[in-house]
Amino acid sequence: EKLLGLIEPDRAYPYDFVCFHITKYHKRRSTTGFSIPGRALVSDLVTMAEVISRKANIPVGELQEPYKTQQELAADLDVSTKTIRRWRPRGLMGIRAVFEDGVNRLAFLQRTIDRFVGQNKDLVSKGTAFTQLTESERCRIVERTRELVSQRPMKLHAAARIIAEETERAVETVRYTLRRYDAANPATALFANNGSAPHCERHLAMWRCREAGETPPSIARAFDCPVDEVQRVLRLVQVQKWARLRWDCIHNELFDAPNADALILEAPEPQA
């Protein structure tokens, strides 16, 4: 990190200089060894940090300083995660850490972010408006999303893309805003944990008609749509309702038998 702060992309640096700043080893005799172009050195240092930290399996709780994930950083700078990936070889160094779910992900330390932004003001200003979402903007994004998912079922990413185009914000900014809203408001969450939206009112109305005893053809006439569409909606609602049920396993001693598969699966069907 310290060496990255010293490197200028348009200059070249002696190998001994680089070796000393990484290993603290200094040769007794100075040599006129080869030099490394600054731009290549920056990219190599970023890669080196990721490779070493990946092998170290550092728990994220041991970082002991503020950090952001790639998605959080993209949202804060109002750029896409693709832009963050493009900036990494240019000096936006991340380290690999093991998060609470056991997955090894990139974490960007706040001091690294501050250094990169300070050294690349022109680059960053081209990729972001450098403005944070206001509270009213966040509210508009949430309400617009609620309007979209009330019209038809829609996944988080699809809704974020539509709203990003309407608001001229990065998709990641919109998606992060919606994720944060759902986490803070589980009772009125817009999306399920897998990013899918709850059923729209039209679909739920069809389901209520079915529960009241209406047939698919009569529902289709009431909603002015094909019978196939009604049947598809009813299947979709039923499957998602089943998915939310808690299924208990009732143990049977046959499960422990050595030939349980044969006893259970190959048993003859009972006579009517």
C-alpha cells in the first residue's frame, strides 16, 4: 500500500527500489539492474496483494479498520462494479478476506480508497458524479420499485436496471439502495432473499378467485386473458406458497434399514 502511494505510472523504478520497499532488504552494493515501468508495477502490486491475501485466508473481522465490499464501493462512488474492476489494475488495491458466510471476497480498505481517489481525481470524476443519493432520491427509488413490482413480478436486477435508466444512476447504486431498504424494513421488503419480487396484486387476485372455487376459464374471462396464462400464474403462486412452508420429517424405522430404498421405493402399490 505504501509503495503504491509512491509510484507514478509514467516513470520507471529500479528493481532494487521495489525490492527494498516490499521486503525491507537492501543490497550492500548498489547495482544498475533493470527498471520496472510504473504502470506495470502498479498492476503487479495490486495482483500481488490479492494473491497473497487469498492464500492467507484472513477473517474479515480481523481487518481492524474500515473497509467496503466491491458492491458497497460501487454504490458509494455511483459507478458500476465493472468500473471498479477496471480501476483495480490502475491502483485500486483490494485484499481477499473470508466473510461471515465463508466466502473469500475482495475488501477495499478505506485508506486505500482515499489514496486511489486522491491520486486519480480525473479518472474518478469521469466515472462518477461524486454525488450521494439524497433521502428524497432514495424514497423515489423505493416507491418506483414498489410500483413496478405491483404491476408484474420482477427480479431485483431487472427493476434496478429500469430505475437506473430512468434516474441516470448506476445500476449498482440502485440495487444497493433497494437491498439496504429491504434489510432495514423486512415487513415491507420489496424482494425476497433470492432477489425475486412477491406476487403482484393481479396474480394474488387470480389466486383468491381460485381459492373461492372459480375455474381457470372463468378467471380468464374475468381478467380478460388466456386460460394458459391463468394456469401458469396459479402454478407459480402455488409453488412459491409451498416454498415458504416448513416441512417436518416424520421418522420411520424403515429409514434406518440397510435396504431402505428397496423396501420403500419398490414396495407394491396398495390394492384399491
